[in-house]
Amino acid sequence: MFSGRADFFFAAIRTGCVPASARKRRFCPEMLIFVSVKQRIIMEKQCVLVTGGAGYIGSHTAVELIAAGYDVVIADDLSNSDLRAVEGVRRITGVEVPFEQVDCCDREALGRLFRQYRFDSVIHFAASKAVGESVHEPLKYYRNNLTSFLNVVELMRATGRPNIVFSSSCTVYGEADAQPVTERTPRKPATSPYGNTKQMCEDVLRDAVAAYEGLRGIALRYFNPIGAHPSALIGEQPQGMPQNLVPYVTQTAAGIRECLSIFGDDYPTPDGSNIRDYIDVTDLARAHVAAIRRMCGGARRADYEVFNIGTGRGVSVLELVRRFEQVNGVKVNHRIVGRREGDIVAIWADPTLANEVLGWRAERTLDQTLASAWAWQKHLCGME
Ligand code: UFG
């Protein structure tokens, strides 16, 4: 994209420095030569590469980054995602977000992307994420999740890009001894190859940041992301049979699935079903903006930090299904079946560190989130 100094200068202005409002009004880039030096320095720090940005959490994060004033480049191989998500991001934000179809395991292609765009920060979502599949195809998970992450970190080091946010998971805690879990809760051995790749990538990031001057990293440990953007223009799009609870609930309510199976009501919890910390995906997306701000703003305690991103509230499977029915006025056929292999009994977050240090907290209520999940399902089915 950049050939020659003048091209570089104007392309940098176009891709990195032009506020969305200006671009929409078709400002002549030359006019921006007159912005003050201070403004340019601030603006030049504002481009973020979002790998896996056509996916569920990635697309919502792209929206929140743009809303917060960042420029975004989305890279995705579309193996488990859809270009419609990128279109949704563009419609919500009114910004022609650049999209590049790139497999992060392809080092050459990823290297070209690093040469093509000016960004200082990377949010790395691109990964395989089905816990059950990872048990049956561990090598696919180790190759995909580790290779792509190593490529990104190596290229960041080689090209001097300082800030990375890694998409980690509360799965790294396994079956913790006490709830809620804090970042100091010891990680237990992973219960799946997927979980193991999250632990391994966290360790890679910790060690790389310790070894390489100028590299900074934040691992965000997500609890259970659910819901959709309030516009119902982006949301979760499971391919085939949904593996996670909420898409199965919405598809059952819409009549696509006959009956939701609830995996066990004999756990040692108040109603016998598992307990999780369900976090609205737009709240989760804003946590990434807070992490990028922290790294760009230089307010870090250490060059590698870890944060729990949850609500702090545990909700049982049965409670969630009941609330979904009440909030949306629909019926979800369900039956109790046996436990699902590998499920932990209960986990929820202590999000105090993220609240205090990142200045972030979950804001949307469970009811708002369940309403957004249903609105998105109706949008997908053309039911509005
Ligand atoms: N559940 C059902 N029926 C279903 C699907 C799920 O009863 O059809 C139950 C599960 O047994 C569990 C709860 O709903 O108790 C939540 O299950 P999900 O599959 O939605 O989520 P998990 O907690 O199993 O896993 C999620 C993410 C993982 C992540 C993990 C961290 O899918 O990527 O949280 O704990 F690693």
C-alpha cells in the first residue's frame, strides 16, 4: 500500500489519521496537513489490528474501538466467521473498515499485512474455540492456536509494534477451589486441548514480554460472553449445531431446534444446574478498548498483565433459561439430560482488578443481554 515517501505520508493519513467523520464527508486528505503536530501524534497512535475481527467477539470489539476513536483493520481467514459481520461493523459505525482475508498461521501473508498497515496495537482473537472439538482434534487446536499466536508476536517484535491484547478465557482456572476466582487464583491443569492452548499462549506472552524490550501484553480472561449488539446487526453466528447455551436457547425459541438439553440438574448448586458468569458481548468488547488505552497511555504496573472480564455474578443454567423466557415472552422447550463431559460445576469472576485498574465494569443487565440475544436471533430468521 505504501510506495514512496509521499504515498506513505498520505496513506498514513488516510488509514491512520483521518477521523471517521472527516472520511465520511470525503475530506481532501491534503487539508489535514494543517492539523497541529500534537493532534497528529495523538492520532497516529490510534490504529489497531483485530485478528479474528469477523468473529463474534472480534466484530463487537471493532465497533467499540471505532466508537472510542480508534482506526481498525480487520483480519480474518473466514474459516469460522462471515463477511456479513464486517458489513455489520461498517453499517453500525458508518466507517469503511479495511478487511483483509488472512490466515494468521500463514506467516508470509501475515507479514505482508504488517508491512501494509500502520498499527501499533494488535488484539488477537483468531483461534479455534470449540472445547469438545479440541478433545477430538487436538493437533488442529495446537497448530492453529499456537502457530497463529507465535506468528503475531514474532512479527510484532520484528516490526516494533508494542501492544498486544490476548483473548484468554476463564477456562484457564479449571475447577477452582473457591469462587469467585481472582487473577491470583491458581490455574489448574487444563481440561481440554483448547484450554491448554489458552494457558500456553498466556505463558508465551508473559515470557516474550519479559524478554523483549518494548513489548507489552494484556491477557483478558473472558467469562461466558453472550448477547448481541443492540442494533441487532452483529451477533453470534454458530455454524451448524450450536455448542454454547445461549445460541441453543435462541434457536429453540425460534423453532429451529426442537428442545434444549440441560446438561445435569444434580450438581451441588442451589438448583442443581451449572453456574456461570454471563457477560454481555458489548461490555466484553469495551474491556478491550480499556486494555488498549492502558497500554497506549503508559499507566501499566507491569508490561504483562492479566484481568478477569466478568460481571461478578453467577447465574445457573435453569435461571438463565427462565429469565430468557420471561424477558422475551417466549417459550424454550427444555429437558434435563445427563451431565456433559468436562463441564465444571460453577465459576464466576471477581472483576475487582479490571474495575479498579482498567476503569472498566460490566454495565448491561442480564435482561438487556437476553433481549439482545433474542433480537439478533429474530434478525437472523427474518422474524422482525
Ligand atoms: N449447556 C446446556 N445445554 C446446552 C449448552 C450448554 O445445558 O445445550 C450448559 C453447560 O452444561 C454449561 C452452561 O450451559 O453449564 C454453559 O455452557 P457453554 O457451552 O455455553 O459455555 P462453557 O461454560 O462450557 O464454555 C464457555 C466457552 C469456552 C470457555 C469456557 C470457559 O464456550 O470457550 O466458557 O469456562 F472456555
